[in-house]
Amino acid sequence: MIGLTPALQGLARSEAQFNQAARTIARTPLSAGETDTVDLSAAAVALLTARNNFEATTKFIKTSDEMQQSLINTLG
């Protein structure tokens, strides 16, 4: 796979963001006050953003792989 270094770096960044958001959510006490609820909401948004970034990067890698395979098949 040619030129996928940025995509792989994107996957690593998404994983780091996902892990950080998950740690934040895990540390939030069950009897959360108003401030904790805001922090929890922000962490949930960060978690969803990281997931969406990961999915988008995965689709990019899959499409790149399919394009490369098509080129290889065309060239013989």
C-alpha cells in the first residue's frame, strides 16, 4: 500500500483520542453533579468523534487498497 503513512498515523491518533475519552468517562463518578455531567457529555462527544475519525480513515485505507488491486489487475 503506497502512501498510507498519513492514514496509519490518523488511525493511531483516533485510537489515542478514543482511549482518552474512554478514560475520562470511566473516571466520572456515578453520582455526577452538573459540572461532571458537562464533562461527561464532552467526553462522549470526543468518543464519538474519535470513532467517526477511525471509521473514515479505515474506509480511506480500504478504498486505497481496492484502487491498488484494480490497477494491478488492469496492468496484468
